[in-house]
Amino acid sequence: MKKKIGILFILIIAVGCKSTSIINTKLDNKTEQMLKGNFTISSVSFPGSDYLKVTSFNLGDSKCFIGSDWSFISNNNKGEMKINTLNTTCKEYSSPITWYINKDKNFVFKFINNYKAKEVNNGFVLSLKNLTETSFDLVDKISVAGQSKNITYSFQRK
């Protein structure tokens, strides 16, 4: 039974996550240092966001991430993410993360919960855009009615 659940979990992850097999792993340390600190997601936007519900990071409604707190430690590529329950339909969630930014300006991260990072095989790859000292955007690709669209998570320094 555990084996069947494990295989099902792997299949769900394979469909829901982008492949990291072609992701550049050369780090952009200068950009990583700019992200050092604490941030809040100030908005989540995508075409049709007033009408459509999108599940973000296999956790919940993308709107639940508005107001979430993210901390990034650049010297060891660790951090934490916490969803605050500003909306009663959202569940609280908190997890340590590992992350890095590669030379292609991709933000690569995974939730590690109570595991070691090497034990977690699934993660997320988003494009880093509009980086300043106080803000940045992470852009992911989603499928809406069979078309690829961008979903943008806008971060503000706390």
C-alpha cells in the first residue's frame, strides 16, 4: 500500500512540477545576496485572476499567498515560508525552504518541512524579474484553457 501511495505521489509531482533536469545549477551569488532578508508577497496576478482559482506550489489557492512571509538567507541558501490566515478559506502553513538563483535568473526552491533537503525530490522553478533593493517578482507558467500564461508573485521587503 505504501509503495502504491509513493508511486502515486511521484506521478502527481511529476505532472505538477517543472523538470529540474535542464536547470542551470551555476549560482548567481550577487543576485542571491540582494534577496537576503525578509519579504512579504504583496500581490499575486495572472490573466483571469478575478474569475479563476489557481493552486500555487501544490499547497492552496494562489490568493492565500498574499501576505505570506518569506525569509531568505543567502550564505547557506536556506529560509522559511509562512502563509498567514488573512482569509478564512486559507490554511496556515509554514515550512523551511532551500533555494538558489542560477545564472539564468531562475529562482529554484523546495519546501523541506521536517526532511533534509537532499531527501526532497520535488521543487519549483520560477523566473526572477524586476529585482530592486526593496522588491522583486517571481514568475511561473500556468496553463489556462490550454494556453500558457504567467502568474506573478510580487515580493516587498519587510
